[in-house]
Amino acid sequence: MLTKKQNLIDLLSRVAILVVVVAVLAIIKTESFWTVENIRQVVFQQAPYTILMAFGMSLAIISKGIDISMASVMVLSSYLSAKFFQQGNYILGILVAAGIGVGFGISNGLLISKIKIEPYIATFSIDFIALGLAYVVCNGKYIYGFPAGFRSLTNGSLIFGFPNIALITMAVFVLLYILTRKTTYGRGLYSIGHNKEVARLSGMKVDQILLSVYVINGVLAALTGVLYLSRLNAADPSIKGSLTMDSIAAALIGGIPFGGGKGSVLNTVVGALIIIFIRNGMNIMNISTNWQSAVVGFVILFSILYEILLKKLMIALGKKKEYM
Amino acid sequence: MLKRIKKLDVSGVAVGDIVLFLFFCVAAENFLNGYNFILILRNSCTLLVASIGMTLAILVSQIDLSVGSVVSMSAVMVAILNNAGCPLILTILATLAMGALVGLINGILISKFKLDFWVVTFSTMSIMAGLALVIADGATVSTQNEVLDFIGNGKILGVYTVIWITALVCAIMILVLKKTKFGYNVYSIGGSATVAGVSGVKVVKNRTMVYVLSGIFSAISGIMIAGMTNSGSPTVGNEYTFSAMAAVVIGGTSFDGGKGGIVGTICGTLLLKILASGLSLMGIPSTWQKATIGIVILVLIITDVVSEKRKNIKGLRRVYQDVD
């Protein structure tokens, strides 16, 4: 009961950060930031990519791991499937993208669960390989110009007012929320994050669950890659950009600490929105893109310090209750 | 017994170096000549000095992800301060101080405030990478200075100055790790921080020292790069973190901590550079090299982890037999 209340307070405090960020921006730059058009653009068009990637990162972090390779796997899968989408061969394109995502996910998962390499190192190497392959395949050539049907994946809107990409993100969110919060699988995931050894001793299939986490991440990366293709109308290896860092920052500031076993995908959405609004605000205020990496770094540092503060606060609250 | 195993580890990498060297002598045409050999040595210097810091961090069973961006930052800083007319000696001292400061921040946050070392060094990594971009305004800063050029490209007694500097740094650190109390403490903290702390080793102080040294070595590496290229690029260090990690692990310093040392790291760095040189002389296009090196590194890391596990199991078996 208490933990449920604590989680709620934690989440609400993150929402408060989001509100503060938005309010500050709205006050400083009322005319260019606080418009329906800009907010819609940010929430429905820019945020979904970061949110989708951050979902994967959150799952990895909840299981006390990390997945550095997602952005590169996304680049590679979007690149290899681009040709098929261009020719209108959607099924093959989806199969190729998903295959790459699952393939790299399995190799990440096996390296981490079976061979027991530190998640950071394993996914870092896979990141290196995937990006290297992407550059090999790309070889300086860009693929651009996709059919209108494929473009409507992000441009169009099935329900009025909600672009398709926002709908897809919501569907993924609901799926992941149910998967992590309402199933035995989800319980296993959280208990692995708390203590792997205890989870193993209580009969959970730790290796399989870990493997599945990274496979899910691969699929999410592939999905994001395909959506990116549709939005940019071009396949370009530089779309990797700062997505890895953004998604880590989103998970951390959203309230999914590196310790593992805490937070939910709802936290991820809040965290991703914070990051995206900060980036949008910096663009509107004409701050050089050079600053953005440093600012995201500061956000990560801030979020770990915030975590400590919050923990101390919770302990103080708990104590007070005991005395009363 | 333990000493013999340690020696075996290092000689394993050394044998790998020689085998790879011989392989490229046969496979790549212009590989076997004195000029190329010296080129490999010279190219290894900057990575090697940066890897020494990483070796220390991994020896205390932690990691320093900020190595690469401190390298970039110092290269940029040297170029900018030099262009501003600052005397070279002051420039170098300021750069070293910057490295030490970043290390100090890392060290204090990690050992004093007990924050997770992945997150802390990840955030200092992104902050420093961002700041390097900011002060360089996103582009390479070129600079002219005779002494700086001498550091990078000059020769003393027919051998490049960078090789002298690197040899000096390596020799000092080998002695420090072997002969001083600090070195002894580093190994015992890596073996078990709790045991070391209980037996009176000042864990917090020594760990902070390790990060400070790591920052200083990264700064030295950045200064050498600025000298070699007569410029400071804000992205020059981007791949140093991964390469340094790989060099250390290949050199037999395991992530468990307390095992390995500088000699292994020297062999590991040489292995990476021989590989890069051989691949490009074999005419393999540079786009393929990134992926190939990634795969080779991953294979080596897997071998390291698997053999480590096997050794542990063997050790356990011996313990059980002794009990019987």
C-alpha cells in the first residue's frame, strides 16, 4: 500500500517537473511556444520517436540492464528495409525490419543472459557493429522518395485530430503497460531488476525474460526506424543523432532509476515529454544545437541527484508516519 | 599460482599480437616494413595513454565513460587557448587541471555520494562532449605553435616525442601500480571493496584518485592529439571510450576488478592498432573497418568473459576437492 502511494508521489513529482518546464517556456516564449500548433507538433509529431525508443530503454533499465544499441539497430533496420518500402513491397519491408530488430535483439539478449557480459559493454559492441554495417550498406547513397501510402503512416490520421503515429505510440504504450504491470511476465521483469539471484531461486526463467526484453527492444527499434523512414521520406544514417542519450535521459528523469525494478512505462512517457519540450524550447530560443548534448547531460545528472533527494524525503515521510 | 595465471593472461595477448602481426605480414603487402611499424606505434600512443586511465578505473571494478569526451575537450581546449595567445605551458597546465577536475567530480559523486558509476560517467561524458562542441562552435579549431607541433610530430633521438611521452607515462604507472601503496590499494579495492575497506584501505579516497588520474591521462592524450594534428576537433575522442575499454579488456584486465594491469593494456592497444593498420593495408574499405573491428572486439570480450567463468568454476572445483 505504502509503495503504491510512494510510486504515485514519485510520478506526480515528475509530472510537476514537466509542468514547470512547459510553464517556464510558455512564459518566456509565449507567442512562439505556447501555441496549439507548436504543442501539437511537439507532442504528436516529435515526441513519439523518443517515447518509443525510451520504452525499450526503460524495459532494459527496469531489468537492471541498459540497451545502447537501439538507435543503431533502428538506423540499420530502416536502411535495409527502405528499398522494399520504396517499391511498395510492404510485407517484405516489415519482415526485413523486424528480422533485423529481432536478430540484434537476440544477440544482445544471449550475450547478456547466457554469456553474462555486462549489458553496457554487450550493447555497446552491438551498437558499434550495427552502425558500422549501416555505413557499409549505405556507402554514401541515400534512398529517398516513398509512396504516398507509406508516407501516410505518419502524415495521415485515422481518427480526426490524432496523427497515426500518435495512435501507434498509444497502442504500444497500452500493450507494454499491460505486459509489464498486469502479467506474470511483468512481475518477473521487475523482480529480476530487484534481485536477479532471488528471482532465479524462486523459479523464474531469468535468462528467457532477459532475452525477451532485448528482443522487444529490437522490435521497438525496428518500428521506430520504419516510422522515421515514413516521416523523413528518406533513409539517412545520421538519424541516429542523439536518440540513445535522449532515451536514457528520458527514462532517468521520468523516474526509472538505474538500480532497476522501479518505475513503469507511464514514467517513461512523462520523462520523454520533458526531454522533448526542453529540446523544443532550446530550438525556439535559438540556442545552438551544440549546447543540446551538454544540457541533456545536465538533465541526467540532475535526475540522479533528484532521485537521492526524493529517497531521503520518502524515508523522512515514512518515519513520521511511524511516530504518529 | 595466482602470479603465474596473471603472467599467462598477458602473454596470451602478446601471442595474439604476434600472430596477428605475422598474419598481416603475409596477407597485406606493405605491412612488413620499418615505416609501417613505427606508424603503428605512433598511432597507438594517444589511445594507449587514454586507456591507462580506463585500466585504473576497471581495476577498481568500475568504469570511466568520460574518457573519450575529455580527450576531445582537451584537444579543443589546447587549440583555443593557444589561439588566444596563452603561453603553452599554461595551456597545458590548464588542460590537465580540466581533466583532473572532471575526474574529481566523477570520483566524488561515485565514491562519496555512492552514485552509480555508469550514470555519473555517462552524464559527465555527454556534458563534456557537449561543452567541447560549444566552445569549438561545432567545427575543428586549427592552431599553430612550434612547441606543440614538436610534442606531436617532433623527434628526440630519432624517436617521435609522443612515443617518448607514452613510454614515460606507462613506465611510471607500471611502477606506481607495482611498487607503491596506492597501487596495492587499487588492486585490493578491485578484489573486494568491502574487504579492503574493513582492512583499513581508504576506499573513497583511492577511488576518487583513480578517477582524477583517469581524467589527467585523458587530458594528456588530448594534448598529444592537438599536437599531432595541429588542431582540436570536438569529436576526435568519440570512439576513444569504446576503444579504450576494448584495449583494456583484451589486455586481460577483467571487469571483475583487481586483475590485470598496464602491460596487458599496452598489448591490447597494439592489437587494436595492428588490426586497423592491417585491415586498411589489405585494401578493406574504411566503411567495413568499423564493423569488422566491432566484431573482433566482441569476440575477444566473449572469450575473456567465458574463460574467466571457466577459471572460476575450476577454482571452485579445487576448493570442493580440498574440502573432501
